[in-house]
Amino acid sequence: MSVQRPTAEQPTTKRPTTELDARYSSALNPRPGAADVTATEWAEARRRVEAAEIFWAVTMRPGGGPHITPVIAAWHDGVLYFSTGPGEQKARNLAHDAHCALLTGGNSLTEGFDLVVEGVAERVGDPAVLEEVIAAYEAKYGAHITSAEGTFHGIGDALRRSDDVLFAVAPVTAYGFGRDGGVYSHTRWRF
């Protein structure tokens, strides 16, 4: 049976199923506050994805090893977008195997929330979607993209000229790992 996956042109509009994985949550290792551990709602996770500035893109090399690099990304209409140069390792890896993951979060042991979004990267070819995502990048990253002194100034024009390639990752599965005062939660969302 074929499973219909959301795409950049037809993003998912349905809410994912949400479940707490007690094996990796404080529910199995009680400590103060652990009795209140619940699954994180997708709306909260999506808010965090929208606000995150740096993601780690994980792709697979043709030989089987992982390739992991930091990227900026924008959430738009239920899809996470990132870009890379057409000759960069990420683009070459995705041409071979489009499965990937984008990760974001913090590095504290007892505070924070980490997110993993898994899906299939699709190269964006639709000029209308491209313009919408460029606008989403500009709204999110502001002067980093719009100012001549910005870190990623000119990314919109580079995407329009295909000097950079835009990829869309519609979530298939996502994971959230919460750490609130040492109380841990592990939530899985299936789309």
C-alpha cells in the first residue's frame, strides 16, 4: 500500500498523531515533577521549529556515512525549507538519497527542548513557492538576509538564479526531547 506523503506543493494540513514515549521520559524514572510528564502538543513543537535559528541537516553520503552541517531553515505552510549550493555535499547526497533529518535545540543537560524533523527533501522548482519561502526567510532572519552587512545577504537572489538550491522537507516523523528542570519527555509525532 502506498502512503501519501505531504510535499512542498501540497503540504500537510492534518494534525499529526502525538504520543509520549515513556521509555525515554521521566515517567519510568520518577523524580520530582515526573508524574506530570505529558506529550508535547505539536502546536508547541511547531512554534519552536518556527523560532529556531540554526538547524543541523543530516544527509547520507552515497557510501553510507552521515554528513551533518548547520543550516538556516524556515517553516512555511507545514514544510521546513533549507538551502545549499548545488555542488555542496548536502545537495549531492540528497540527489542520491533524499531522506534526511533537520535537528535543532540546545546543549543543556537539564533545560531546553530538542527537535528532530525527518522527511524526504524535495528540490523546489515552483517560482511561486520559491518567492513565498524567500519572504519567510526574510521575515524570520531579518537583517541577516535583508541588510547588505547581513550574514546571508543576497540569498533570495542566489535562490532565484539557482546559485543556491532550495529544498522542502515535509515532516514524516518528528521527535521532541524536553528537559525541564531535569524532568525529561520524549514525544513522537507521525504525519
